[in-house]
Amino acid sequence: MDKDRIKGAAQKIKGGIKEAVGKMTGNRKLEADGKIDKAAGSVRQVVGEAKDVVRDVVKDNAK
């Protein structure tokens, strides 16, 4: 598992917390920051998944 997948998942969780706290407190900036963090985390996870796929393909072709 690639580090980007782990960091992406953590960033999505952090974003969800920020978004929820922003909603509860009426802080629109915090809520928006949370949404941005969640989106960035999703992108980072996809990058990590792509790296894993490439690594597996290279590994299989090396055999």
C-alpha cells in the first residue's frame, strides 16, 4: 500500500471533521476548508492507488 493512500485517507477524515465542526459552529470558512481537505484527500488516494497498480504491473512484467 502506497503512502499516498494512507495520507489521503487521513486527510479525508480530517476534512470531514473540519466540515462537521464548521457546520455545527456556523463557521463557513472552516466548513469550506474541510470540503477542500476531503477533495484533496480523495485525489491523493487515487494517486496512491495508481502508484500501486503501476508497481504491480512492473513487478508482474519483471517475472
